[in-house]
Amino acid sequence: MGKNIFIILLFAIISVLSFNPFFCIFAVPFITEPKTAQDMKSWPEADLVINHILKRWKMGLYSLIIVAGTPGSGKTRSCVRICEKISEKVNGKNTFTSAQIIDNFLDLIKFVKDAKPEELNLGVVEEVSVLFPSRRAMAASNVDLGALLDTMRKKRVILFANSPVWSQIDSHMRSMGNIYIESIRIFKEAGLVWSKCYWTQCDCQTGKSYKHNFLRNDVEVNQMYALKSDEKTWQEYEHKKDTFLDGVYSRAEARAIKRQQADKKLMDSVAPKDFGGLTARDLRLLAMKEKGMTQMAIAETEGLKQTRISQLFREITKKMSNSEGNGVLSVIKPQKNPLN
């Protein structure tokens, strides 16, 4: 970092003396970022981030660290390793376990509920952009999240939340963040993850979050590295992911079977059997519309966008106008609840 500042100043002086401000451009090739693991290991490991978190914790404040990066860039590894380092500093030994890696909202609620203010409460939340997406700001889980984050401050919780993309996370959660880490690359041979790091500040008037570089010896720094986490903890986490995937498949399979049964029941309940080219989904959408559901509510039920539901209804109208399918609606209408 000091070398880079010297190079910039040198080229700036030359630019002034030569009356050519564009001469500074030639400094770019000489300004280097760490390219090897050896370059990075000359720094203390994630010290600025850890010290910032511990400073807040000692002041009785919570910390929310948002970690973004492409899949496989080392987001979770960095989170777990920093948690281990914090645990070592506070407790004298590493007490962080895979049980503190959270992948669902219910476990997050339990984690915050069981947290004790007088103790160190470390947690890592996986894929927060899936649990609390920005496009569903008024969903029940996102509303509950707001109340949960407000509760975190009373219990001095230190929570790491990772996501592939920063902007996909719920806006309230982003504004409550204190540190932003962006994982860049894994150096496999050296067993470390290189990341960008900033402390963040929210403008309460605009709701925007601003990033600031850390300071080390009065020099601005926005890079860090994290070594490999405890192998036992990591293996338990990987096994937990495999188990979670099995659960996801089982739930998806159960939903598919239930949907097929509902479609069959609906098709069997409608007469005549000639539906004018309408599919089981078409009939299901018509049934929900006849119950008084809005297109937005139907989209939420079907897991589709409102624009897609609107397009499907146009296609249904076209099918019904081109055949005798327009009689289907009157057959569906008298039924109280054709989906049960």
C-alpha cells in the first residue's frame, strides 16, 4: 500500500512539472494488488474486520456483517474462519461449531431468541438473498426479519450473512449492516480466501449504504485474507448441506404430488370432459379467479410473476374464444372450493 502511494505521488509530481495531467495514467501498471498468497500473508489475518467487530461488541453493540461473492469464491469459509478468530480472542479457544451455521428462518429466530447478552453470540446465515429477497420486501418473513434485527442489538449478536449479490438482499437488512466483505478468490494451495472489506454507514434520510475503507497506521486498507477454517467444523457443515438438499428434494416431491392430485381432482370435477384445449393449470387459474383472488395473489400461490399470470389469462381467453371452452367457467363457478 505504501509503495502504491509513493508511485502515485511520483507520477503526480512529474505530471505537474511536465504540464501534462494525463501523465498520471502511466502510473496504473505500477500500482499492484496482492497477486500471491505470500504477498497477503505479510498482513495480519482479517485483523481490521475482527478488531472493528470486537470494538462494537465491547461497547454493547451488535454487528451485522454482509458477505457477497460469486459461488465458490469462499464466502462461507471466510465467515467461519473470522468467527473462529473472534472466538479465540474472546474465549481463549475456538468454540465455534457447525451448529452456528444457519440455513433457515426458524433456526435464525431460535439463535437470536437463545442469545445471551453477557456471552459471545456468533452466527453465520447462508444465502440470505433466498431467505429474505429484496423483491419480496413485504413478505411475512421479511417483515419479521426487521423486528428480529432490531432485537439483535439488545443481545449483542454478531451475525454474518452471505449472498451472491448484495442488491438481492432485503433492503432493511442491507441498511442495518456494519461491515461489507466481498470475497474475490480462493488460493487453494495456500489455503486462504482473498477479499475486499469495508465498514458501512447508512444514511437514514435516503436509506443508502456507503462503504468506507479501514485504516491501518493511518493508511486506507480495503483488502483482507482468511485462512482455512477448522476441518472438522467444515466437514460437518458439508454434511449438513447434503442433508438439507435431501430435505429440499423431499419437500419439492411432496408439493409436486399434491399439485398433481389437485389437478386430477379438478379435472374430474368439471363436466363436460372436453375442456376446449384448456390444461389443468388453466382450470386451476380459472378456479382461483372465480374465488375472487387477484392476479398478484394467484402469482404468489403459483410461484410466478404477476406479468406471467396476466399472460396466461390472455392465453386462456384466446383458447376459450376459439372453442367451446367458454362453457368451462360456468361449470367451475358454482363450486365452493374445487381445489380441495
